[in-house]
Amino acid sequence: MIAITGYSGFVGTELLKKINTEECLLLGRKPILGNYKHQYFDLSNPVQDLDLNGIKVLVHCAARVHIMDDNSANPIDEFRAVNTKGTLNLATQAAQAGVKRFIFVSTIKVNGESTTGRTPFNEQENAPEDPYGVSKAEAEQQLLALGQQTGMEIVIIRPPLVYGEGVKANFASLMRLVNKGFPLPFRAINKNKRSLVSVYNLVDLIKICVEHPAAANQVFLVSDDHDLSTAEMVQLMAKVQGKSNWAIPVPPALFSLAGAIFGKKQVVDRLIGSLQVDITHTKITLNWAPPYSVEDGFKFSAKI
């Protein structure tokens, strides 16, 4: 039997579509429709007892997620309380119950924020720059230590931006702007490269990691294995929606200047900079390749 946290989130919802309901235990605050077994679980509550007997694999998707302009008084403490301490508490109970494998959906932010001017990130790097990334990195380290102590197999997956049907935030906003035919000033942002992963490819990798013997005690990066510049991203969004690409060639230097003037440097860096991941280790170790192309993922996302 498989246990899943974060089942109502973007990744968890898609994962549930691929799992036999009779073999699935949901750990969360609210049950959902369907023939699922459910136990109450709050990742932010350090004192709670779970019955994980009979669970072979636990897939941990729940987290306090990263948001832009976090106004929390002590964001690092709040991220650690949930993403680090909450994760370790869950994993400790899993190990005590005899769970064989613990799959942790982490984030590429454990590696850092940018690969502009350098080679793509690999699975051995660890240099988080924000509280969310730090909390996930600390969780990874503590999970691996717990695995060594108890023998429970730890699998860590670090996705970059995840997209697909129902995605929100900047990806969805850009998709809608392209659909409306507004002229967008991104044609000249064609030298950067961004790694993305569709939720369909991410879930496929999670499923592989549930059973593949070589996944034990490994860190995997994941992507669609087809990196895009911002200009290419907008062009593909237009293509899958049957729209003309009315892109204007505004030099990236002007975006940098505007970011400095208006205090939006991080936003601009994400727009004109690069963030690439090297998934060679993932493909070779698991004999895996993304089953869906990046164009497939954009077509599904166009349904937002």
C-alpha cells in the first residue's frame, strides 16, 4: 500500500489519477471523494500519531510552498516548522512503522536560483538562497541521515517549475496574455534557457521511483529534457493555442534597468536569466525518459 501527502495539491492530484485507489492511503486534513482510505494529518503539527502499518511506500508531496513577497515575520522559522521538522516527524514515524521507501518531492531551489553564466545544476549541488529552499535542503539532509540510521530507503526528487492543466501563477498568466493576442516584449529574450517539467512527466518519474530498486537513497533532478528561452516559451504558447506570436524585441538590458529602478530584480532575473538542470543521472540510473514532450505539456496547459 502507498501513502500520499499533499494529495489535493497540483502534483498530488495528478498522482492520484495514476494510483489504484484500493492501494492508497491519504494523509491530510480533509478526505476527498473517491474510494480512498484517509487519516488526519497536519504537517505543521509536531505531535500526532499515524497508523502506517502495512504501508510500503510513502510519497510526501505536502509542503509550505514558496510564494513571492512572503510577508511572514520569520519566514525561515515558519518554513522549517513545516518543511523540515514536519517532514522529519513524518519520516520518523514511517521508519518506525516499517515503511520501506520514503519519496520526498523537494525543489530545485535546493540547488540555487540561477544557472546564468554557468553549467546546468546537477544532483550533487546544494546551495539554497531563500528560506523555502533552505527548509527543503535541511529536510533532505535529515532524511538521508534518518535513512542511514534506520534502513528506510530515501528518494529525493527536485523539480524546477511544474506546469500543466490547472497551473496557476506566472505560467498561467503568461499563457492567458498570449491567448488574448497582446503584443509581448519578449522576442529578444532568446539567449537564456529554462528547464521546466510538466506535472505529467513528474508524476511518471514518481511512479518509477515507487518501485525501481535503483532509486533507493538517490537524489534525482527532473525536467522535460527540452529547455526553452523566454522567447521560445512564448512562441510555443502561441502555437498550441493557435495564436499569432506578436512579440516585440525589447533588449534584455532594458528589463534589467527596469528591475533595478522598480525593485523587481528577482522577477526580472527569472524572466531573462537561465535555470537549467542536468537530468543525465536520472535518465541513466532509472532508464527513464520523459514520456511527454514539452509541446504536449503546453497543449495540456492551454486548457487553463
